Amino acid sequence: MSVGLSTTKGDADQRAGGIALDVRSVMDRVRIFKTWLDTVTVTQLEGLGYTTGEANTLKSAFTDLDKLRTIYEGTATQASTYDFRTFAKLLTGVV
């Protein structure tokens, strides 16, 4: 006798497909936000209320995330080990 929910192939397919779509969507959102960040200066970000350090952290985080996106898309490579969370984790409020 089983207890709880049983897993079917359909369940696994739905989960796998959903995760793949989530990653694709997030990578596209990274590209869009990074494109916008490239059009604004640190001074303009300061005008929105960021400190100089915060603006630089935001730009650095999305430089890293966009590099990860290009690796994901196969348009770039990474020769050495790098933790792409280095600056992005500073945006999450918890480390």
C-alpha cells in the first residue's frame, strides 16, 4: 500500500518541462534587464535612489548573470571556475 501521492511519467515530464521553461524565462529576463542597465549610468541609478556602491553592485551582479546567460545559450564559454552568485547574492537580502 502506498502512502501519499504517487509519481507518474506525466508528473515527471511536467516538472522537467516546467523547470526548463523557468530557466529559459529567467535567462531572457536577465538579458532584458542587463540591456536596460547598459543604457543607464551609475549617476542615473543614483538619481533613482541608489548609492554609488549599490549601483555598482547592481551592475556587477547583472554582468555576472548575463555572462551565465551567454554560457547557457552557448554563445560564450567560461575557462575558469567562477561563482556567478558573487554579486547576485547581494541582491537577495540573505546570503
